[in-house]
Amino acid sequence: MILRMALAACIAAGAALAQVPDMSGTWRLNVEKSVWGKHPKPSDATVTIEHREPSFKYSGSVVTGLGAETADRRSFSFEGAIDGKEYAVSGSAGEGKVVLRRTSPTSVVSERKGPDGTVIETAKTTIMGDGKRLVREVKAVGPAGEMSWTEIYDRQ
């Protein structure tokens, strides 16, 4: 009886894992379809994701401003897992930690923490049903106060 229950639990866990879509690929920000609120609108952004549940690695860059002389490019990278543990994140916005948790088969919530451990950004990233679009709902706290915005990414 106990062996059957353990086997059933393993099968159920495997079935749930199989339903998690792969977010791997290169994703380009659709600036015009995104909603910026008070957040400054970037001119371009690209994210590259390597996802093998629960392993999750991403890197990318955001460009603000127009033209080669006025453009500001910020980069970021992370390598860890969707497991609720803290992992180092680095980039031009500064060092910190990030924690990723799966909230549904298609959504991951991340908390970005500053060097002092304070949560400075929370984002819910959802891969849409067709697998061609990522939606990232972001809330952040910074020198300008609280801001929220929604980023739309298209698979390249």
C-alpha cells in the first residue's frame, strides 16, 4: 500500500513537471505593446533564457535613449533555479540576490533584493499559451518611489 502511494506521488509529480512550458529562447521586448506607467520607456531590450526545470539562467540588456551618443545600455545576468532559494544576480544595476518561485505551470515570480536584503523589485513572468510571448508584470521601489509596469516580450 505505501509503495503504491509513493509510486502514485512520483507519477503525479512527473506529470506536473511535464506540463511546465520551456521558456528557453531569445525574447525581444515589444516596446509599443508594453505598458510603462511612470517607468521610463526603454528603446529596446533583449533577454536570453536557458530553462530546464527547475534550472533557470537568463541574461540580457536594456537600452534607454535614442542614438549611439545618447543611448544607455544596461546588462543583467542570473543563474540558479526556480526553487525559492537566493541566488546572486549581477549587472549594471548593481549586485544583489534573486529568488524565483513557481506560482503555476506557466508563471514564475521573482524577487530582486538589493545588497542590504531589501526587496527592490517583484516580477511575475508568464509564458502565454502559444509559447511565443512572455508577459512580465513588475513592481519596483526606488528613489522615485513605487512604480509598476508590464513588459511584453516576443520570442525571436
